Amino acid sequence: AQTVTQSQPEMSVQEAETVTLSCTYDTSENNYYLFWYKQPPSRQMILVIRQEAYKQQNATENRFSVNFQKAAKSFSLKISDSQLGDTAMYFCAFRVGDNNDMRFGAGTRLTVKP
Amino acid sequence: DVKVTQSSRYLVKRTGEKVFLECVQDMDHENMFWYRQDPGLGLRLIYFSYDVKMKEKGDIPEGYSVSREKKERFSLILESASTNQTSMYLCASSLPRGGGTDTQYFGPGTRLTVL
């Protein structure tokens, strides 16, 4: 079975600092895709960043970057220069190949403090 | 921009009622999904549809059914609502399979309370 584990239910960070959210996954497949989604309070879930497993280079989107360790099955999200608007629930997600079945972690609630 | 809308943000129903949750997307996406979101459990897939009138069960289909008569609309039906179906329900849509990196776009969610 494919599973996604987010071991940090809640985290907080001071504005302008850097924070890293952890995610591990379990699969025997070789072709898969990893995602981080953000769900702000009372707002829609949006994609933050995604990574193809066959790519060795870590994905980056502005202040958001990932540390993808394929052998360790780890996919952490780093948020640099944290802003108040980054306060949200963050979900790590995983999909194998062309399957429609997306697996989500339990989420990490991040609070950015002024 | 992709827009996925859901018919209600908040809904309160009584045990045994039939409940309809509607989802509409405006990007001509083939795939549509219904998830429920519960604290500590993340998102769990209830059903998805990859074409009009086509559907597949997800992880937790029991107590739910779906309908997709038109490409843009995907309905989730609770035939006889129960208190354990109190949850946040999220609809999503995406392009068809292939390529693998197709993003799922989410609606704002419907918080359903069953009394």
C-alpha cells in the first residue's frame, strides 16, 4: 500500500525565518510524482510545488523549495523568508504514474508569527 | 484560471436525509474527484470520474454515490446521511491521465454537519 506520513501536526515560525516541513512516503513503484498543497484558513487548496521522481534536481518555486531524497523516500518542503500569508495547512501528496489515485498525508498546520 | 465551485460552503442536515453536494468546473477537465477531509486523516478519496457517466470507487465509497451527467458537473450523494458523515467535502478536477504531473484543482469545500 502507498502511504504518506507527515510527522509534524503543527509548526510555527517567526516571520522572515525559514521553516522545513517533513514528509515521507512508502511505495515500491519507480515512476511517481510528489506534491505539496497549501490550504489557507477558509480558503481553497492550491498547489505549492511538485516533483517528478525521475528528476534528480529539487523543484523550486520562488520562496518554496523541496529536498527530495528518493532513496530515503523523503520529500520535505522548505519555506524561506516566511510571510504571514504562508499560515495554512500544508499537505504532502503522492501519485503513482498515470493513476488518478492521489494519496495525501494528514497535514501540517503552519503558523507564521509576526 | 481554473475555477472549481461547490454549491454550499456550509450545510446542516438531519440523520436519514438525502444530501446532494454539487461541484462544477469551468476548465473542460475530464477528471473530477470527491474527497473528505478529517482532522488527523488528511484527504481521503471517495469517488472519482474520468468521463461523463463514468465513475470509480476511491478508498471510502461506502454510504456515498456519485453522478456525472455533464462533463462540468460532478455530484456527491449521501443516500441516508449519518452522523459519521459529518466532515469537510472537497471537490477537485484535473486533466486526463497521461503525463503524470497534471495538477488537481480544488473547490472551496463544503462543511457538512449531520445532526
